[in-house]
Amino acid sequence: MLNQMQAETRKMMSVKVAIVEDVATVREGLANLIDASKYLRCVGRFSDSETAADRVPKVLPDVLLVDIGLPGKSGIELTREMKSQFPSMQIVMLTVYDDEDRIFDSLKAGATGYLLKSVESSRLVDAILDVYHGGSPISPTIARRVVELFQSPRPLSDTVLTKREREILEPLCRGFTYREVGERLFISIDTVRSHVRHIYEKLHVRSKYELMMKSGMTGAEGSRKRKE
């Protein structure tokens, strides 16, 4: 009876964690790591965004670990959807991607942490607890990149963009994906990418993050304008 009561007490006190990861071995490894911790409990493991979007509302995790490169809808799109439905849910991206665009898009979508899959097991457990208690865990190399971007803003180029390029730049800086921009303007995603390449060349930037800094629409401003 005592052991059962202790188990129930641990269950109530544990941080509930769900995983969205398409590689089965990685998904199961994460679940085992979480359940091995006396502070965490895995309440769901999903292989794609569609399944997660359907099941997460039923299990309501405190922390959601999300891979970016998922089949179908990306982890970034799932993050945006989950944060709109459950603002208090903490979402940590756990991915192999370390490029500036995906970092920026993830944070813009509502992720409160960004970790590379090379993170040590003990560090991952600490990161989950950290984000649950109000922190924002980020892999050191990612944090350094973010700091460098903020420390080295460049002034906007005097180059005049075309009307179509401005039409693409505006929603892009408000956090819309390439696909969403294409749907708004009734053009293909390849056409959007082509225009974005030209914008990058004209403004001498290499990522959407730098583009945001040059355009002056960062963080809260971009989010606010998207809601209007």
C-alpha cells in the first residue's frame, strides 16, 4: 500500500512531457530517459504533427519536445498551432538544425527553448525542468549565434525593393512561413523562394533573422502586427 501511495505521489508531482519525433528509436529513447527521471513523466509520444495536434489536447503536457523536420506539417507549424491553443504550454525544439532561419522561426512561433540533439541526456532533463520553471534553455552554440546577431545589426540598405518584393517581405517579417505567404499572394512557394533570394541579395543578409533586424520588425512588434 505504501509503495502504491508513493508511486501516486510521484505521478502527481512529476512534470508531464510529450514527444513529437518521427524517428522511432530516438522517440523511444527520449521516452525512456524521461520516465527514468523521478521528476518527469512521459504522457505521450507522437511520430508526426497531425497525430500530435489530435492527441496533445487529450494529455495536456506541461512541456512538449518537438522535432522540426517532421513528415507533413513541420514542427515549427505545430508549435505555432499548439501555442495558440495552449499559451501556458512550454515547447522546446529538439533538432539537428542550427541555421538562423529555423532558430528564428521556432522562437517566433512560440518555442521557449531550442536544443540540438547532440545535447547530453542529463542536460536535456535539466533543460525540461528549467523550461517548466520559467527558463529558456538553448544550446550554447545556438545562444552564441543569437547574441552575435543582436550585437551586429546592420542598417537597412537604400536599395529600393520592387512592389512584389515588399508584398512578400511584409508578411515574412510578421512571422508567416513561405507557404503561408504564397497562399496569401496566390503564388507558388518556389516563386516566394525566388523573390526572397533576390531580397536577401539586395539587402545583403543571409537569413530571415538578419532580415528582421534590418527591417526593424523584431519580436513583439512582428507578433503584434500579425494579430492586427
